[in-house]
Amino acid sequence: MTRSIVRWCFASSVVALSVAACGPTEPPPPMDSGVVTDTSVGTDTGPAPDSTAPPSDGGTLPTIAAPLFVRAITYNNMMVPLGTVQAVTDNAGTTAFFGSLGMRLLRAGALFASNAEITMWRSAATVPAVVGTGTWTIAVDAMGRVHRVRPDNLLEIVGDRYGLTGMSVRWVAHGGMNFVGFASETHLSISDGMNIRRVMEGPFTAFGASNNLFAGVSPDRIKVLDAATGRLRTWNLPGATAVAIDAMGKVIASAGPVLWAEAADGTLEGVFRAPAPITAMVRSGPRVWFVSGRELGTYATGRVSMTTGTMLDANSTLSPASMDEVWVSSAMAPRRYAADTGTQTPEAIWRATMQSIYASSCADCHFPGMGGQAPDLSTYMGWDANRMKIRNSVVLMMAPVMPPRGMFTMEQRNAVDAWLMMR
């Protein structure tokens, strides 16, 4: 594998010309894109010991999980129409929804920006910026083209910047550090922002990434590529349906209703038999979340937990969310859930109490970026940093009184006062 890693820095004008000739009519890559294309494929270090045999007790696995209590998170206070959402991602307090009504950006429960030119999407992620610092919100449309949301909230095709000309992308994921994975049904390519290399062959039916590891579900197999070392591993798992990498960098996978977890010796071990087939899986925060039938489940530190009576929509899919939360998407409106551990963070309390007030009475003026008035109150951090100003203007009604024109009732002012007093 050493030679493959070294070839990250290999570039050939002949290869570049041949790739461009086969690709769609995307604009040519900018001169400063810095992308070097490498079509080498990682060498498999050999399949891990076959972990598909049933446990020695004849296949008996735990079927009773610990109870999982979740609470629905209010994220759309102004009831902004979203249509059928096909992809969603969080980025610095802004949630980007990509669906049948196009792209819609919500911040603190209010519509921040929208773009309706594309209405069919496959995947979305928040990734390190290719140019400069910070992060980009990127999404893959139904044609497999990769777009980013520009600072002016317009969409820009950026597949060329990642060296993806000619590739129809199905999934995109940030795998850690600067590694971004782009998977099609046939292969996986990884970019570190400067170089792109083709590292793993499909076909793939599901995809996951975390801890510098990129995992794909192939027919009856799980394949995992370590982007930092170039190591490629394979596990035999007949009927595999979903895969994720947990917070410890271990492989978690499903086949039918059985949940499998990577053991200390590198094998996959059956750890739980769910009441229905496991159809979706994603790592979000400290947990791997999964869908079994119409219920949500989690796996963390060897513990399986499941909800009762959540009644998810049929064919629900999962996307990571900020904090200890997860997005659940289906033909209906997306849902956002948090694991209810009995304690709430200050930001969770703000969202439950102040976010709706911001969306209804403050969002028109105090939003981030061009045109917004200081201070930016679209996030918990903005409210926390401006407690004294808020108290003076909203509670004590000192000049300048906010919000103007009598938009607040005394009940709302009292609610703001109660939140300010929580500290």
C-alpha cells in the first residue's frame, strides 16, 4: 500500500486530459484548484476473519434492548414549507434542506435563504473548505453533480475542484480531518482538499464515514478504507444493509435484523437482533443511530437502546445532526430527535424557549451576514454573548426598545426575562 499512498502527489497531463474528455460539460477547474487526480485503487490487506458464522449458541442473540427515550426537537418555528426533503446537513447554526422545493436554509427556526433551481437531490454534508478556512455546505443533485452553497447562498458546481469530472456521485461524507469521501454505485474516491484518489471498488448500496474511515456496503461484504494509512479491510457479511463508524472508530453494520459490531480482535460479532430489519444507520455525536421497522435505536459503548411507539414513517433515512441529535427523513416532513438523557444543555433550553421568539419577532433584523443588524441573535451563542443588551432593551425596555413597534407581549418579555435569569 506504500506505493499507493505515495502516488497521492502524482499528476499526469495525459490522465487529466482523458478524464476531462469523458466528463459532463462542467466548467474547467480553476487554475488554483490544486487537485491532483490519482486513479490507483487501494490494495486490500486481506479479508478479516469471516465473522458471518452464527454465535456458538446456535444464533441466539439479545432481543431486548435498553429503553431509548427521545424528544422531538422544534426546528421550523415559522412552519416554512420544505417539501419532500432528500438530504439535510447542519453547518454553524444553519440547517440546509435539499428537496422537492429546492434548497432551503433555516437558521434558528426562520427561513434564511432559498434556491429553487434544483429539486432532486441525493446527499449532503458539511465539509472543510477547499479554499481558505472554515466549512462548506455541499450537496449532490440527482445527476450526481456536487454543489456548494456559496456565501451569497447561490449554488455553485464544485465537482471540478475535487477532481470528480466524469464521476456521478451518490453519497458524500466528511470522514475527519480534511478527508471527504465521494462514493458512486461503483467506487469510492477520497479528497484531502489537494489530491483526489480512487481507493475502493464497489458496487455500493450504503455508505458511512467517521474517524478517517470510509465504509461501504457491497454485496455480502463490508469494506472499510483508512484514509490516513491507506489500509483497506473487508468483512464477509451476507445480506448486509447498512454501515457506520462509531465514536471509537469501530465498524457497526447490519444484516437483516441483526446488528454487528467490530470486536477488539477485528472480527464482526452479532450483538443484537432487532424486532424488524435494520434499514438505515448513521453515526451522530457519540452514538450510532439506526432504524428498525418504525422505531429508532442507538448503539454506543456496547449498549443497544431502542424506542417504543415512535412510529417513524416508512422508508425513513438518517442524517447526522449537531450535538447528540439525528435527522430522520422520509416522504413526510423531516424530524429531528435528541436522546433524552434527563438533562438539557443550555443551548437545548434556549432552543426550547427562545428560538420561537427569535423566529417570530427578531429574525427579520438580527440575522448573520450582509443586511443583518448587530447583534446576530440567530444562535444561542449570540444570545448568551448579549445578555445585558437583551435585558436592557427587551426586559427593562430601555432605549433602543426591542423589538420595535410593540411586537412583544408582556408574556414574551417575561419569558425572555426568565431565560436570562437561568444563568
